[in-house]
Amino acid sequence: MAIPLEDICSIMIEEPAVTITSVALSKMAEYNIALITCDKKRLPNGVLQPFQKHSRQLSVLHMQYAYSKPFKKRIWQQIVIQKLVNQGKCLELLNKEGAEELYRISKTVDSGDTNNREAYGAKKYFQHLFGDQFTRRSDNTINTSLNYGYAIMRGIVARSLVNYGFFPCLGIYHDNDLNKFNLADDFMEVLRPLVDLYVAQKINIDDEFSPEIRADLYNLANADILINNEKLTVVNAVEEIAKSFVTASKSQNPSFLKLPELLPIQLHVYE
């Protein structure tokens, strides 16, 4: 069955034997398809993005450089608040303790998160999610699955930001000189709990990191998520994030930013 290129958001290549022609790569760039490559452990290690093709690329770059500190701090505050709320919702959907605690923490985030509520909340959250002994540094299937899912979300966000003319290396909070996707890392924070929810529901620490798990994680891009009181796929919700960030950036008004709310995992049904 032939699939039109304009209907493809991203492609994951995890099999070392796959060969892609330069013509195919060029077409992927032309249609803004994020091509994600994997290492020998089948973990995402790279993403192909096209040259920015926005009609007013230079003006977008100037706009990003001109962000005021108060604007960036308010944007980051909103991201952290929504991340904590989504983490609380994740615990609630799993019938685990800690949801109310995360909701309370979300109400104490100040501008720029100078009191570091994000890190404090993350520590509490993962303890409730996977137990007191869990650490993100351990080499196990849970962490491998989390990293795999996060990488997919990062690629989707980066693709959308580039499509709207943003330079993804220029972040709001993340500012690593070696990171080409600082801005994507900012906005993907609100999507992490979706990956967490799937992993906590479906994966045990001793499970094999199977093709079925990888396929399910990749397919989270088609799961429902709530944004602006509308159920959209993650891919389409990310488009709304980017679009709203354009409006917020042009007006220097953080209140225009739209961020998604976590829902129970269900693949989107088109009417």
C-alpha cells in the first residue's frame, strides 16, 4: 500500500541493514518528515531535519534572540506547571499515591521556576510511579523504554518547531551549547508523562525491550491528548503548541501559549 509523503510525520529506522537512497532522503526533507536513526541497541540517537524553509526565517531568528527574560521565565513557568499537572494526572490514572502532592507542587512554581519545583516534583513523582528504589540512572527495560519514548516525542516537537520557522537550538530554559534541540527539549517536557503512563502500565523491569514495546511507544504519536479542550493526536497537539508559541512570541504575551493535558492512553479515532 502506497502512503503519500505528506501524510507521514516521522520514520524510525532501527534495523542496521536498511539502506535509503539520497533521493528518498531529499524527499523526506522536502516534506518535513523527521527521520529518526537508532544505535546498535535500537535506541534513537539522531534525527534528520530539513533546512528551515520558513518564508521569514531571518525575522523568526531575530524574534527568538529578542525574547525578554520575563517572557522566557513566564513561558518556562507555564511548561513546568503543566508538566507537574500531567505527572499528577499520570499517577491518578494509575491509581497511585502522590497525585494531590504533584498538584500542590504545581501551584508553587514561580516565574522561571527559580525555586526548582520541577526537579523536586520529579523526585517525588518517580518514587510514586516506580517505587523508592527506582533511579533514572539504572540500566533496565523501564529506563530504556522511557528514553526511547522521550526521544520520539523530542523528534516530533523538533519537527514542528522547524516547520514554524524556529531555530530549535535556541531554547527558553535549556541552553546547552552542544544541544541542537534545546527548544524542543523545553516543550517536550509536558509530553513526558504520556510516555511514563504507557511504561508504568505495560512494562515490568525484567521484560525484554521487544519490537512490540518499541512499536507501541512509537505509536504514542497517534494517541489522544487534550489541548484547548479538544482531543487531538499528539502530533496535531504539538502543531498547536508551536502555532500558539508563534502568537505568544510575536506579542511577547506568554498567556497565548497552549499546552496539552494528559488523557488515558487511547489511539485517536478520526470521525
